[in-house]
Amino acid sequence: MNYRHSFHAGGFTDVLKHVALCELMRLLTAKDKKLFVLDTHAGAGGYDLAAGSTQRTGEAQTGFLRLASASRGGMPPAFARYVTAVLAYDRKFGRPSGAKSDGAPTIRHYPGSPRLIRAALRPGDRLVACELHPQDALALKREFAGDRAVEVRQADGYKALKALLPPAERRGLILIDPPFEAADEFDRLLRALRQGLRRFATGCYAVWYPIKERHADEFVQELAALRPLMLELRLADAEPGKLTACGLAAINPPWRFEEAMREALPWVAAQLGADATARVEASMLPS
Ligand SMILES: C[S@@+](CC[C@H](N)C(=O)[O-])C[C@H]1O[C@@H](n2cnc3c(N)ncnc32)[C@H](O)[C@@H]1O
């Protein structure tokens, strides 16, 4: 396991995933019923953007930080709420979020998915966060030490899908966000997802995936059979060898999620560059 999410924290791939995640959490917690959340590949919980790994790739600079520097007034509501959640996490570190001379926010600490989920939980809701890498699992355990709403497991997230579904709450969000290091990750994910759906058909599933090889086309076609709402973000001007496109499939998303994403993602793409594009479609054919 070589993948470390700290190299990619706050990059455009996190932006797509986390803007969608924040909106899913907001809509799913609007109903007065308890919610269970499973984050199968949780990462370390939070990331110091001043750390060497994050600095080296500079992904946050061209991702979250670039987008957050747009005028707040012009941001689509779902994106503005995501920015608010990120700034709130940064403020936990006791240092007021900075601002550049033009008033744009600068942050040092960027939240991972379990932190964004935790911020949206209500009393009685719960999160199980799985992370296999020993160092990141330890960081995650430290991040949520003493928090009774969050259970951190150093465990295989795919096995947790089988073990924990269906949840007692009968309402749940399952985020599946693997590193895609292994050649069989697409197949493993699809198998686990189908099994999850058999056990808990009414759950809301959010699956992030990279779009870089032929693998992704086949994967997207297999996913489409599960009738998700598919979100896609593509950069046009990234360097060769770098990931330039990614997607997120939302199965059983709550009402109004599609509307919010149709509003937010074209705006995100426009800020990321003249040739960047976004798509939100019920059944997406590879382009
Ligand atoms: C893309 S990162 C997760 C980022 C996180 N979801 C976020 O949005 O902040 C993928 C993580 O999955 C972990 N991982 C890899 N294989 C795993 C498995 N089978 N089960 C659980 N975690 C795994 C990696 O160590 C890595 O930290």
C-alpha cells in the first residue's frame, strides 16, 4: 500500500468528492430519522497543507484554494456550504483562517471525508470509518479519540460493507473512495458494491473513481447498470501522466441532490480553467 492521501488533499478530485459528500450529508440529515454513515476508505481524517507531501504536489493550490478564492457572492450554494465546512475545520486548530490581500481565504488544515461527515452528524447519528494503512488508521483513531459518534476501524472497507449492512437505522450513506492502486480495484469495488446493494438496497452509495484508462470506461458502463446519478469533472490543461478527470456515482441520492450538483459543478469547472468541463447525468456514456 503506497498510496497516501496527503499528496492529494484538497486537489480537484477531493473537491468533486467533498462538495458532493457535504450536500449528500446535508440532505440526508434534513429528515428527522437517524442516519448511519460508512466511510469504507477513510484516509487520515485531516491534512496539514503545509506538510511536505501536500506541498510537493501543490494540488490544493490548484484545487480547493483556487476555487475558494472566488467571490463568495458568486458561489453556488452547495459549493459555498462546502467552503464553510472546510474553513470551520481549519478554525479548529485555533488559528483564525487567514486571508490573502485580495480577501480570499487561505487555510492550512483541510478536512478528509470522515471530518466532513462528522461535522454534519446530529446527536444519535453514527459514523464507522475504515482505513487499512496502519499510519493513517492511527492518525484517524487520534482524530476521533473519545468521540462516541465515530467508530474507527483499521479494517478492509470492502469487508465492512458485508459486515455492517444493513444498518440498524435502515437509513445510510456509504462512501466508497479507494486508492485505485491495485489493477483489480475496479472489479473488487463493483463486487462489493453489488453485494452492499443486495444487503441494503435503499442505502445511498457514493462511489468516487478516477478516469484515466480504458478500465474506467468499462467501469462506468458497469456502474451505469446500477442506475446512479453520475458526476464528472475534467481538466483539460493538466500535465501528461497526471490524473485529469474523475467521477462520482451516487446511487439512491436524496431528492434535490441532482439539482444542487447541476448548479455547482459547471461553476467549479469554469473556475478550474477555460477548458475544464463538468457533467451530471443519469446514465453517462464515456466521452
Ligand atoms: C482516496 S484515499 C481516502 C480519502 C478520504 N476518503 C477522503 O476523502 O478524505 C483512500 C484510502 O484508502 C486506504 N485503503 C486502501 N485499501 C483499503 C481497504 N481495502 N480498506 C480500507 N482502506 C483502504 C488507503 O490507505 C487510503 O488512505
